[in-house]
Amino acid sequence: MSVLLSSVAFAGTAAAETRNADVVFVFDETGSMDAQAEDLANEVENVAEELDTQGIDARYGLVTYEDAESTEVNLALSSNPDDLKTGLDGIYTFGGTENASHGIHTALDMDYRDDAQKIIVVITDEDDDGTETARQQALQRIDDEDACLVAVSPDWYSGDIEGADELKTMSEAVACGEWTDVNTESFTTIVTDLIEVIEEETTQTTETTRSSPDFDVIEKSLSNTTVATDETFTADVVVENDGSAGGTYHARITDSDQVHYSERVEIESGETHTFSAPISYAEVDRYMLQINHRLLDYVTVNERQLTAENVVVTGGAIKRSAVMPNESYEVSATVENTGNYSGYATVPFAAGGDANNTTHVANETVYLSSGETKTVTHEATADVNASGANQTWAVGNTTLGSVSVLDENDSQVGIDAYTTPGAVTPNESYDVTGVVYNNGNSSRMLAVNFAPEHGRLGSLRMVSVAPGESMAVRHSTQASALSEPSSIGQTNTTERASTERTSETWWVNDERVNVTVVADG
């Protein structure tokens, strides 16, 4: 290691009267590092005495890491070496992953002196479990901030099998970097070589003073911290260069492994630059945005809501013409998304005595793609106070229909009818349904006749309905082919001739119901 160190030169050095070094140890605190922590603690006094003898004003910091969430600054930069020893003695090692990249970023965020050489010393017996994005960002920051990376880590290359030697690779990729194998050199030798690094690099500052940029993020904000999916918001970052020289600042706005924005800008000494990054998310979640691995802000992404003007009601229906008080029934509205983006639509159902006097009852939500039409159903309950009156339903300014709430004191038996679905393709099966209700005080027997023509005897069912109840009776049939006359029900001959669309009519007792037969393409 000491032989290679002679070729290491810190970037951006120039005439100063002092020799200052800020050294941050980034220490792997996982379970196998007990011996290394003890060895380094035992060497701290020797390091401090040697640097002091050489006239180097050194400060020491300590960052411990496991996974990204467990990385922390154990010691802010201190000129007292006993503080470093105390921090090392207090390390509690345990199992886990080793995110060295996050440890490097944390070390670079510490408060360095403007005229001191930054030296980041990573000590680990494992590889780096950080992401490739985090590693590349760390390398760029080391060069941008004129720091030096000293990696003490294992060499995982063995024979023809090349393992994960990311820290060795990182030390070779930066302008100022050095690596040594933690498994082949004694810790005493490693510390001796480290002292040589500090001495050599700080010696270069005795006749020259550092002339370099010093970048600082002085403002950061999001145009909106709560947005919808696919909605664009802006992240603004103001960077100031209060160093003694101009330089290039590389702004990278990221979230986990995703880089949302990357730009390099030359910023002169004493000047500022504002970076504005347009960002959007396709997935619902809460995201943490970072500027060069430092917290920018959090943004919450919700499902996109369609505006009212983009949701058009194209139809509606109530499948029952009469219901008993407190009886449940379905009210449906057909809505279309006329906007140019997808999202969730809120359909507000309202009911009242007439179309001009309705009160909001409930909201139903439906997801609509741009141009898509869907039927939204609300499960309603007949109001006991509306007994003997009509109840009208509406969505916005569109009336869906009315239902009669029967007087529970009247003796009445009736029937409603509808088809499921309302439109079919040729030869497709569908159901004709009659809903029999009894609001009397005794059970009633009712004949339900399903016929393609009014007055014709078709499929006859006899049902018994208890007082205050209703019963659905279904008849299954099959749509005719468009090219042939219908053998089941009435048809529209004009539409039949076009071979594109026709309708079939059924009678359930005196209730008429239609189904549309549409060509299937």
C-alpha cells in the first residue's frame, strides 16, 4: 500500500501556511468486525501522536454502517483523538447487510474545514451491498468535493471467479483513491500506511493554498408535496459556490435507484445556480427525493382523480319500478371519461321527491381510462318515510329514473322486469328477469309468464311471495343471429337489414323489456 501511495495526489491543492486534515473513518459494524474495531482503537493514540509530530492539524470523525437505515455518525469531526477511541470502543457489532456506499455518502455530508484535506477511510471485511446508483453517486461526490477515498477491504478475486470487489474498484475510479487488502496486511501496517497518506497529502499544502470551489445547497423545495399519478411537479434546488474558485456542480435528484434528473453546471466563485427538475410518478406511494444523496423532501403520490367536467353521464336506470319501504334495490348510472387522461371518477348519487329537489346520498368511485364508458351501481334502500311516494334519482343534472315506494299498508302484488346484460352479441345467452314483490299482509301466489309477444303464452312460472318480500324469477334464452329473422321476439327490420344491430322484445306479464343484439365484429 505504501508504495502505491506515492502516486496519490489530492485534487485542487494550492499555498497555505497550515497543514489540515479531516479524516472520517467509515466503519463496518457487522458481527465479524469486532477485532478490527479493537485494533483501530488501540492505534488511535499512535496515529494522533505521529500526525502531531509532523505538524498536521487533524480532526477525526466516525461513521458506522450496516444497512442504509442503520448508518449513523458516531462522532462528528473532533480534534481530540480520545473521542475517536471512545467511539470505536462503543461500537456494537451485529449481523446484517453492509451498505458501504451509504456510509460514504453520510461521511461526505459532515462539516469539513474549507482548508482541510478530506480523507474518507472505509474499513470492512465484506463487499458493498449498496446499489450501483448509490456507488456511482458516491464516486462523483468524492471527485466533486476533492476528497480522497482509502478503502481497506477484501479482494474477492480468486482464480477464474471474480467476486464483488466494489470498494477496490471504487478506489481505482476516483481521482484520489487507494486500496489495501484487509485480509493480507496486519492492522498495524494498515494504520502506518494511512499515516503516510495523510502526511504526504497534507505536505503538498505547505507551500500552496487550496484554490477550489465549495458548493452548498442553500435552498430546496418541491412545487407540490402531494400529487396525483402522472402529474408533473418541480423540484427546485439552489446551489451556492462560496469557494475560492469556480467549478462544475453535478446535480443529481434521485429516489432509491431511480435518477430523475442529472445536470452539470459551471458555477463561478460567489455565484448561485437554481436547478429545476420536472418529476412525475406512475405508481401510488410516498417517495423520498434526494439531491446528491441528501434529503430534498418527501412527496405523496395518490391516484389521479378525474375532474367533474371530464365525467359525462350518458344514461341511467333503476331496475325496479316499485319497492317496499326499507327494501334494497339498485340504481345505476353510465358514465364516460371524455378527458385525455385516465383516473378515478367520483359519481355522486342524489335522491329526492323530484328531479329539482334532490339531496346527495352517496359517492361511488370508478376507474376510467381516457374515452372509456362504464356503468356504476349504487345499492339503495327505500326510505320508510317515502312510503306511498316516488323517489327520483339523479347524478349531477342527469335524472336516472324514479321508483315508487309502496305503502306497506296496501295489499298489492306487482312485477318489474329487466335483461342481463342490456346488450348481447348474436347467439349469446342472456337472462330475462322478473322481480315479484308483495307488500301485503299475507303470502300471495303469482303467475310469471315470459313470452316474446304480448298476450302469448310462453314460459310460465308460479311463485309464492311472502308478505313484505320480493323474489327474482329468471328465464334464460339465446340471442338470434342478425342475418336471420328472429324466432324469439320482435325485431327492428330496418336495423336487421344492416346486419349490425337489432333488438329483441320480451314480455314479463305486462312488463315490456328489450335487449339489443349488436354485431360482434
